[in-house]
Amino acid sequence: MLLTFARNQEKAIAVWLKNFILTMQEFFLFSVRAFISFPKVKRYWRDVLDQASICGTDSIPIVLVSAISIGSLLAIEVGNLLEDFGAKTMLGRSTSLTVIRELGPLLMGLMLSARFGSRNGAELGAMQISEQIDALRAFGTDPVAKLVMPRLVAALIMFLPLTALSDYAGLQSAAYMAEHYHRLDPGIFWNAVYPRLAPKDFVVGFLKAPVFAIIITLVSSFNGFSARGGTAGVGRSTIKGIVVSSGLVLIANFYVSKIVLENM
């Protein structure tokens, strides 16, 4: 019986590994098709503008809420820690590095993974289930160029200003809490921010925006195109897209920081 169980487990692992490799292959080809479709952006510029409004303008409130919340909390907690060591004047330096390098772009990426990624997965999954994507192919339209490429271009354009907005809101909220909670003069806070920021700090933060844009858009769109099994399948593909893209955002956040900081 133990031998039978071991063989069944071996077969299950082999099937899972095979499916994983096939999925990675399909995702790679899907991503290549999306990037190859970039020259068609002039034909679908209206779709690009619509998606830019969805992932950019409509996402401003959630980005601001997350950035202000984490900036305020960071200033309180770091300020309390620095106060124990008599180094409260370094609060601006500590919060600015943390927000610009890590928390600003990371929170923006996670929020847009949940908002923009879920919309992509649900919308494209519903189109796949209702055979609208097959109808596009029947009329001679490339569904990847029509549905995925505009989303990818819009995300690449809009994620940069959203990252800047997230950084600005986080720093302003941290400065407000430093002044009103820790009774730290605003001049001391900002003098610890501006002179000490190096180019690599901005490179680390803003390089993450296009990386997150590519990950979130392609992963969520691929899962939408892969939806099967009716409305329940749309739900499964949407959830899978959010979970996988959020996990990849966290992994990419680590490696981008590591690579840039080690080479600049």
C-alpha cells in the first residue's frame, strides 16, 4: 500500500510539473505576442487612452490612501525608535529612503495588482467564456493586439506617475506626523531628506514601476485568456491572476533593489 501511494504521488508530481512547464511556455509565447504587437499601438490608441484612464486616473484614490497610511505609520514607528537613541533628527532620512526605494512603488504595485489586475482577469475571462475572443479571431483581429497590448502600454505609461504620486503622498504624510506627533521642526525633517538622496535611490524606486506594469498586466491578462468553466472559471482565473501577480511583484521588488543597489 505504501508503494502504491508513493507511485501515485510520483505520478501527481510528474503531471503537475508537466502542466507547469506547458503553462510557462504558453505564458512566454503570450508575452512575446504582446510585445510584438507594440507597432500596432497607433491603430488602438483609443483603447490605450481608455486603459490609461482605468489604471491611472481611476487608481489615484487607492494609491493615495495606501501611501498616506503607510507614510504616517512609518513616521510614528520609526520616530519612536529613533527617539530612544536620541536620533530623532534622522527621521526624514529614514522615511524618505524607505518610501522612495521600497514602500512607495511596492504599495502602488500591490494596490494596482488587486485593482487593475483583477479587472483585467475578470473582463478578459468573461470575454473568453462568452467566446468574444474567438469572435475577434474569426473577424481577423488579433485579440492580443486588441485587448492586451493597449493594457500593457497604458500600464507602462501610468505606473511611473503613480509611483511618483505614491512617494510624494507618503513623504508628505510622514512630514505631517513628524511635525504634529513627534514635534519635529519641518525644516529639520526636509533638510534630512533632500541633501542625502542619491540618484540610485530614485533609480531603484522608479525602475520598479515598468517591471510591475509588465508583471501585473501580462499575468492577469494571461489568466483571463486561460479562463475555462463558466462564471466559476472566471472567478478562479481572476483570483489566480491576483495571487500570482502579487507574489511576483514582491519577488521582483527584492531583486530590482538588490541588482541596482549592488551595481550603482
